[in-house]
Amino acid sequence: MNRKELRAETLAILLEIVPDLEPERLDGKASFRDQFEIDSIDYLNFVLTLEKRLGVAIPEVDYPRLSSLEGCLAYLESKTGG
């Protein structure tokens, strides 16, 4: 998947977890937790859904790398060859 596809899929998953999220207002460099209410269970669901939909294994030690949109996209590109 390329970056644009990864971004679209990541935002779609975030919208499932945080329905009132406004993607156009999302700061790609700021942590998700600093921008909207997401608790640890929501964050875990986000990571697990990324794994399932993208077919990548994300070790728990790497979860912090997925805490912002830019970090998430960079990590997923490295895992998917995007």
C-alpha cells in the first residue's frame, strides 16, 4: 500500500473508534491522545484493527510508534513496503 492508501485506511479506522473525529483538523505530528479522547482500550482496538485490515503484525513494544498519524504512517510504510 502507498502512503495515501495507508492514510485513508488509518483515518477510516480512527473514525470507527472516534466517530466525532474531524480528519481535516487532525495534526499529523501530535499524539492522538492529545487531540481527542481516546482511552487505552480504544487505542488497543485501533492497533488491533490496523493489524487485521493491513495484515501486519505489530508487536506491543511498537505501539507507541503509532500514537500520531505521521508516526503511524511511517511505521506502516516500513511494515508494508509502501
